[in-house]
Amino acid sequence: MGFVIKFKLGNWRIAFGIMRTIKCEGVYSQLDKHKKYHFLMWDFDGVPLWRVETEIGFAQATYLLPKAYIINSGKRMHYWVIILKRVTFEEAREIIASCHSVDGEFYKLGVYKRRWCLRIGEKEGRKPRLVDIMPGVKEEDVSIKDIKYFCTYETRPSNEVTRFFSLFDKD
């Protein structure tokens, strides 16, 4: 179990946290060192496959996108989608947001960091697996060799609960 202690000091909120983490391998959406160009990726948590396919199909038709690779993250109703289409950061932000069921934290963190990240390896024994390839409207213009930005990151284990404790305030 992790916990966060937080308190306010005037107009400042101060927080300290301790939690167990595990390391995962990931891939970034960025295609260049300046983060100007990206390929498309989505993270859907707790969303049924039919809804993922519906929303991605709408994005493909609206933005004339190539085929979509739908991957189960190893957890029921948790899917990732990858489309190998080169777009600017601004275009990626708009296209990803067009899917209303995309995980909000995934989207916000990607906008903040100007790149999105998906896990590519195992997590707690769960392995990603391809579940569908949706045909697209146009040809792919990103190849596997264009993908060069990978990471190792720390995340909270799936069954971990974070407790929040407030000092000096009622939040």
C-alpha cells in the first residue's frame, strides 16, 4: 500500500508520497528528437472491445487513417491501439481526443509531456496480445524502423491502493 501525506501552507499544497513501484518497458509516440512528429496510440481502460472498435473506426473515417492494431494489455477490457500514421503533435492531440473513451490520465500526461507512452512488455505476468487489425482508409507511412524512442518507467502495481492523508486541512 502506498500513501501520500499532503498539507496546505498558505496558497501552496505540499505532498509527499511513498508507494511500491514496478518497472515496465514502454514505447513513445514521438518520431523525432524535437517531438514534432508522432505515430498514433491510445489507451482504453475498462472499455469493451466493441466501443474501442467503434471509436477507432470513426477516427479512421474522419481523419483518413491507415489500419489500426488493437492490442489487449493482458487485462480484461483494457486495450491499446496503434496506428502507424505520421502526424504532428497538434494533429495527434486532436485525433487521440476524438475517441471519448480514451483513458484521461494517458491523454493528459501525453499532452503535458508532448509524447504518449504505451507499455510494450509484460506487467505482473500479463502479456500484451494482438486481438484485431482494423482495415484503414490510407496506407501506413510509419515503419517499425522509424520507431526509435523507448523507455523504462515505474508504475504502481495493479492491486496497489494509494491512501491520502491530510495534515492541517480538511481536504
